[in-house]
Amino acid sequence: MTDSDILITLTSGEVVDLCRRGLQRVNAFPDAINAVTDALLWCELHGVSSHGLNMLSTYMKRALSGGIDPQAVPRITHQHGAMGTS
């Protein structure tokens, strides 16, 4: 059996805890922790696992390497319909 053959089942509470702890370890802004955790959990619960929990390690690696600023606070400066720019 390889690592890719192992199935781990988590409750939604465990997913939330895992996400929050991981994002806290990379010093993410508290509001970002909540928003990212909510989005990852929503994706998992709605069958979009490609954008769910498996993205957590990518976000953490990018935060540690400088590719993502974990302290950034998004701000919308222009909005037109469903589009916004910062």
C-alpha cells in the first residue's frame, strides 16, 4: 500500500481545526484564517475537493516561501458587477 492509497476521513470540525492550525503556523491574518477555512470547508462539503482541503499545503508553502503574504488584507477599490480590482 502506498501513501496515495490511504483514505483518511475527517469531520467538518476536524477540517476547520486543521485549516486554522495550519494557517496560524504561517502567521496568517486572523480574518484570512476564517475566510480561507470557510472556503476550503465549503469546497469539501460541496464535492469540489480540488479547491478544498488539498489546497491548504499549497497555501502554507507559498506563505512560507513569500509567494503569498499571509498578513495581507484584501481591499476592493473598484467594482463593476461581479468584477472587482484592488
